[in-house]
Amino acid sequence: MKKKATKKNAQRVSARGRGVQIDPAQFGIDLSVVLEEIKPHLEGTRREIGEAAGGMAPNVVSDLLTGNRQPSLGSLAALAHASGGQLDLKYKPPKPKKRGKP
């Protein structure tokens, strides 16, 4: 049986969707540097780039390319695709811990 949608339930659901914004720079990842690597490979108008990036709005493309908006990992992947390339993300596992002498 479905719960009746109420204002209180809607607020509770929307509050769950809000998370803490995590800045990748605090983990040594500068997404704007990656964007600078992608930029020379982008061709066309902001509209054409946005369409090739999966429907990104031209004003968003412009804001990203001019530095007026911080890129997300998703926007970088979309722009990499629009350039004809791809974004490669790799996880490096921690080094094994040394065991003490028995």
C-alpha cells in the first residue's frame, strides 16, 4: 500500500537528496586541470559542443569553458566525449600493510 503524499513526506524525501558537497581538490584532484586538457580538442559552437556532450545547455558549456563554473566529473566525461575522446578514471588500491614479525 502506497503512503499518501503529504507536504511533510515531500520535505523528508527532498532532505534525503541533499548531500554534502565534496570538493575533489581536497583529495588531490583538480578537475579544472583536466578540463584544460580537453578544451583544445573541442570543436564547434557552444550549442554543437553541448549537443555532442549529451544535451548540455550552451550557457553551461560556455560557463565551464570560461571558468565561470567548476566542472563536475560528469560534465568532464560529457565534454571528453564531445571532443571525441574519453575520460579515464582509475582507482589505485592502497599498498598492503606490512605484517609484524610473528
